[in-house]
Amino acid sequence: MSIDYKTEIKRLKDKLDVTVVGHFYQRDDVFEMADITGDSLELAHKCKADDSEWIVFCGVGFMGQSVKIVAPEKKVLMPKLSDCSMARMIDDSYFDESVEYMVSHGVAKEDILPITYINSDASIKAKVGAMGGMVCTSSNAFKIISKGLESGKKILFVPDRCLGQNFANAMGLKSCVIGEGECNPKEADIICFNGFCAVHQLFTLKDIEFYRERYPDIKIIVHPECDPSIVDASDFSGSTSQIIAYVKELDDSQKVAVGTEYNLVNRMRPNGNTFVLSSTKPECPTMNETTLKDLYETLKSIEDGEPINMIEVDADVAKYANLALERMLKVK
């Protein structure tokens, strides 16, 4: 006998003391089941303020970790233990090697201020926190980097090179990428780890040229995880939430081509004036791993008293990772 997953999920949500959380990039059928939706750090804080005993987070690993870090009392489960490919590009050893690279090129360790993008494992956030650094998001990176520069230290930005380069360009600063060409930390303001989002690398200048030729008045809107050349050629660049807000303010007749994850773009406006800025489908494979079946089975495991995929973060890791998050939140 087949299971009507949507009906069963609704039954379990009504029965259990649980909140289902869905990131903007989740597939539509899963996204529709969420009680709370949003971007990564935004969701962590909404979860902290939520009264439910259980949080079932539909997203990728670092997001579930973020909830556990800011709200350790919560019981956090994930229907799929999927990892963000960008977050996986850096681990403790790669972080330490990046610090050692800067030291070997004449920058004292005490003169390095690390900043990590929210899209990173808890262990990296902890490394950053232990060195006095901060976390940032794509919406507040400008503010966090500006605050970091007040220290007079060199910024080590991990793991997304594009985000680091794009904000350096916007601020008139010099950046370099470790392992890409000549990177002299003494001559740069922001030294970037060589990580990236595979989805946001799909957007090309040819895509932009195609839409500008076809629709001369179109607005090109992209995420700052895109390559700097793409950001420079766009009309607006911003975080997921900022992109949504920007598009919402436009007239419905305004045509836009958006360079970010497919599921979000596909839901933005149903009037046919919103296009995906890509010749291929820019779908995040790990975000799309979570299915209705996974969500049902996770909720059912709570009902059965045998919860699966519980998120735990080592106490020391959580302590220092939370320091990095708290420093970010104190920046006004």
C-alpha cells in the first residue's frame, strides 16, 4: 500500500511538538511542507525563537549545525544529512595551512583576522572563533569585513573566494586567492581561500549577453557567490533574501534574469517575466536530495521514539563557533 506522504506529514506535524524548517533552495514539494522558511542564519534564529521541542531542518549540514550552536537545547533532526559542497572544500587542516601560508609570506599570526562565510562546517567556525574572528553572511559581509578591517589586521576569508573578491571589489580593496596566481598576503587586504559554490559558477557572461540582446531593458540579478566578472556585469547583486526583496519591489512587467539556485528563481514570480540566468538548470544537488519520503520518515521516527539523523555538535566546537557568531551579531 502506497503512502500519501503529504497527508502523513500533516498528520505528524499536528500530533508532534515539531517545527519543520525549509531553506529557500529546497524542492517545491518539500518547501511547501515547511512551517518556517528562509535563508540559512535567518532560519537558525527563527528556530531559536520557536517553542517546539523538535526541529526538523530541510537543508544542508551546516544549517542544522547552526541551529544546534545557537540553540543547544533544541533537538535538531535533518531528513537528509547532505553536505554543502562549498563547506566541504575546507577542513581543519586546510584552514591551518591557509594561516601557515600567510605566516610564511610575512604576516604574523596575531595580525590575521579570519572571517568565515556561514556556509562552513562548525569546526571551521570554531577555528575562526578561537582566533578572534567572525562569521558573516552574504547579506552582512560588507559590514563584517569593514568592522574586521578596523583592527588593522589582514583578513583571511574562507571558504568562498568569490564572496571575498566581490566584497573586496565593492569596497575598493585588494584581494588575492591562495593557490591562484601570485598571492602575496602582505600586499592584499583580503586573502581568500580557494573555495566556491559549484551552482553559482554555472552563470556565464554569455548568459548575460544572451538576455541583454533578447530583452534590452532586462534586469540582471545575481548572488555574490557568482564569479566577480558576473557580478560586475549585473544590475544588482545580493543575498537570497535581498534578491527576493529587490525583485518584489519591481513592477510586474519588468523582466528579470536571476543568477541563483533554480528552485528559488522558479518560485519568484509566476507571470513569465522571471528567467533563470543559465543555459543549464542551476539546481543544487545536495539541497535537492531531501524528498517528501525523507521528511515523512524523519517525522515518523520521532513518533516511534527512535529519532534519526540527530544533529550534535561537540561542546568545545560549539563554544568557539558560537563566539564567532556572537561577534558577528554585535556588529551594528
